[in-house]
Amino acid sequence: MTRYTTIVSLFAFATTAIVLQTSPGLAFSSEAQQMCTGDAMRLCSSEIPDISRVRACMVQKKAQVSPGCRAVMDREHAAARKREAAAQ
């Protein structure tokens, strides 16, 4: 791997991790980052670094994400709904 490719890959990974961690609608845990970073890079790399566009892309392409990522997304979405219901 060339130095340029390595730098670009590390930047893309770091950007994806930040996006997934800071997205209010998809405030992913470290487990989600681990399970979904590859899917985000594969399916939504053109949306990086726009957080809202990456979030929308991941939700829109949920049927195409890996089973592990989908399971984490489902769990975290259910937890967010519980928090919203408790806040009302």
C-alpha cells in the first residue's frame, strides 16, 4: 500500500468514526463503530464528512449493511426511542 493510500484510509476511518460517534440520531457506541465503520465506508463514503448525509445514507441503505451492523443499529434505535419516551 502506498503512503498516500494509507493516509487516505486512516483519514477516512477516523472521519467515519467521528461521524458515527457524534451523530445525534445515530449516536453509535464503540461496538457500533466497530461493526459499522466498514459498511459506512463501503456504502456512504461519498457523503463523508457531512454528518447528516452519512447518517441519512446509513439509514437509507440499512438493508445493505452487514448483519452485525444492522443488529447494532436496531438496538441503538430502540434505546433512543425508549429515551425519547421517558423524556416525555
